[in-house]
Amino acid sequence: MNYRIGIDVGGTHTDAVLLDEHFRVVAEVKSPTTDDVSSGIYQAMREVVEVSKVPVENIKYAMLGTTHCTNAIVERKRLNKVAVIRIGAPATLAIKPLVGVPDDLREILGKHVFMVRGGHEFDGREIVELDEQHIYDIGKDLRGKVDSIAITSVFSPVSSEHEKRASSILREVVGEDVPLSLSHEIGSVGLLERENATILNAAIVDVARTTAQGFVNALEKEGIHAKVFFGQNDGTLMSVEYTVKYPILTIACGPTNSLRGASYLTDRADSIVVDVGGTTTDVGVLVDFFPRQSSLAVELGGVRTNFRMPDIVSIGLGGGTIIRLQEDGKFQIGPDSVGYLLREKSLVFGGDTLTATDIAVALGKAKIGDVKHVAHLEQSLLKRIYERMVGMVEETIDKMKTSNEPVPVILVGGGSVLLPGELNGASEVIKPQNSGVANAIGSAIAQVSGQIEKVFSVDELGREKTLEAAKEMARQEAIIAGADPEKLFIVDFEDVPLAYLPGNATKIRAKAAGPLALM
């Protein structure tokens, strides 16, 4: 029998599961997340293999949902030396690249910024011809100075011609070893946000490569020669090669893994998922078994971007959330948490910090640690704190609903024991078996997907052929990411006519998904 490991990194715990080929849970573990993230991943991986007692040669796949790339951007650490090339002069000279980016990040990423003549109008017409000689000169200037390049052209989602030409010139000059990030492959229409997303993608290529190599090496050290995949933020997987090319897609993969795991454990296609961790509670929406995507621009490390992100709302409530008691019976819930130090700091474990877990234990809602350590707390105050904790979650559920009708709510995550079996606004509350490691299960059972978002001219091919061409492009992206070409299906398709563009233009977003290509 073949087995697969799924690992997902949270702010408090790193969860690991081992599944058999029928996706049944053979073993599960929770290990504290470490400051460097990697050692926590390796520890969880070793523990789950040990607990399962499965022969390592039978483990064929390993899936990882990690926070390495998010942390690198937020902490401003381990970022690539990036060159930023915008193709859009003279039309876009008024606003330079990296405008609005926090000063500390701009200082790191803004050392090699170039503006090149070129770009397209909103209808695909050239603004001016691409200044190819300038690109050649930039390439020669950058040799040996940078290890990643971000290329953004005006309206490249409509016409990517100039980005592709600039890419081929730079390949010729700087060689194959310097990774290139092209904006039309990453973001949507909206120059500054798409450019920012592309720059961030270019900045975390080395982080992704190092993480992938470290994970592969750790597996091999244990005698596991598995095919490795990484979680991406739409609840699906991508190959190591695809991850290194588009590392920005790993950002926010943790909550989407939880949503996919919740869907699998309950066999529910449409519901709200509440994932209670040690630090935060993440609330998302399942639509047809997949996470609902956000339609808004997303801020990442203080940088406004417009690449694909899940529609997730996070609140500062988790098992380790610190409760501060004040005078006159008042109190404050969070937003800070003791995190992975819960077993040292929390009162029920003999610590000195009152946490959300202590509240639940003292009220008999959960059986963790020693209840004697919280017996001195006043019950009426505890009830008010608990009601406020539950109210925070209920308010967030209401924000995510598209109508006032009650909807099914699935509770997952290690901290889900904090919440009751009934919630306002929920038609039913479901706590599935293995819910504590739903995120790792979501990582392990995930399919592989590919997505495109592009503006097409319907007049060129006709409507039917244009729609089919978009679907085929999405299928090809999924195959590149590691999906089985024979079992692909379209999971998301959106067609928005753009009346203000000539040529009967339409913006199409298509996503194809399918199971892993067998080894």
C-alpha cells in the first residue's frame, strides 16, 4: 500500500498526518512550531512516521503547507537581491515602482529599479515600441548584482508580448540561473498592485528553493524518497518546480488547507469553516468543495497586491490567547497569544498566564490540563468572558455570509474545543473526527490545480472557441503544476464582458484541477 504525508505549519503548532491510499488517517501528531519553522516541520515529520510504524519505502508522496514565504516578507529576512523592470515609459513615469511600499522594504527591494519605453493600451495596442536596446543594457548592468528579476509591463494581462520579449532578452544576457517573474503570470489588471505582487514573488524565490530542498533532504535522511508537493492558497497543490517559480502562491495556504480538510472530513461542498488555532481563528467559506476567493486587493507585509488570495477573515482568538482581567470586572481578550508556549504558560498547565483555554476548562467546556489550577476564578466573570469569545466568532461568521439565512458551520483546528455545539447564525455546527489536524489532512488530500486570468478578444476566435482556449490554458497550467492530464476538470470559471474595450473583449478566469500524476 502507498502512503502520503501531509504537513501544515500554524502559528502555534505544526500538524502532520499520514494517510493510506484510500485517504484514511493512519497517524496524526501535533508538534510545536519553532522560530525557524523548518526544525518544527522535520520534527513533526519524524514523529508521524514513528507513530504510524509504516515502512518508509511505502511513503510515496509528501505535501507541505508552510509559512516560510509569508514570514520572509513580514520579517524582511532572507529576501533575494531583486531588480525591478517596468515597461511603461513614458506613460507611467509619474508614479515610480514601489510607491506606497513601506520604507524598510523599499530600501531592500528598490536598489535596482528601471523604467523602459514600451507597454500596451487597455485595448492591446502598443503605447510605444519596446526599447529592446535598453533591456540589453540593463541585463549587462545587472550581471552579478542581482539574483532575481521582476518584469512588469502596462496592461500585460491584455497583451504579454513586451514582457515575454524582455524575458527572452534577459535570458540571453544574464543566463538561465537568474529567475524571472513576469507580472502577467502572477497578478490581475491594475498596474501598481500587479507590479508589487511580482516584485514580492521575485523576492522570495530563494526562500522557496531553500525550503523545498531542506524538506526533500529531511525526507531522504529518514529514508523517504517521496514526490514532494507544496500547498497553494486556493486549496490545491503544486510541484516543487512550480513552487520555486511562483512562491507567492504559498501565502495563506494554511487556512485553505483547513477548509479543504474540513470539506473532506464532512463531505460538505458548501459551508462556513471556522479554524481555531493557538493564536488566531480563521473563518472561510467553502463553495463547491473549494475555498471562496477574495475579490479585493490584498495587503501583504504592508504591500498592496492583487494576486489570487482566499477570502479569509482572521481574528485574534485562539487556544493561547491571553485574557487580561481589569478593575471593575472588565477584561480584554487578546489579541496576543502565548502561542506554542501554551503548555508552559497556561494556568491549567501550572503556568502564570490566563488564556482562552483556561476559560473553557474552568467552565467545563474542555478537558485539558488540571482544572484545580483555575478553580479560584469567579464563575460569573468567566461566563461573561466566554460569551464574548463566542460572540467574536459569531460576528465573524455573519461577516462571511452572503445572506441572513443560517448556514452549516464546520469547526476544525486544535482550539475548536473552545467553542460550543451551537452558534448563532449556524443551521448546524459540525465537529468532525480528526478535526484537530484538518489542515494537515487538507494538505495531504489536495488535488493539483492551474489557473489563468486573462483578457481575451472574442472577435478573434468566436465565443465558444475563446472559452475553450481559456479552459485549455488552465488545464496546461495544472499539468505543469503536477496534475494527471487524463483526470482534469474545470472547477472554477468566470467570464466578465468588458464593454469599454473594443473587439468584444472579455476577462476570463479559469481554474482546472485534478489528482496527482502517479509516479
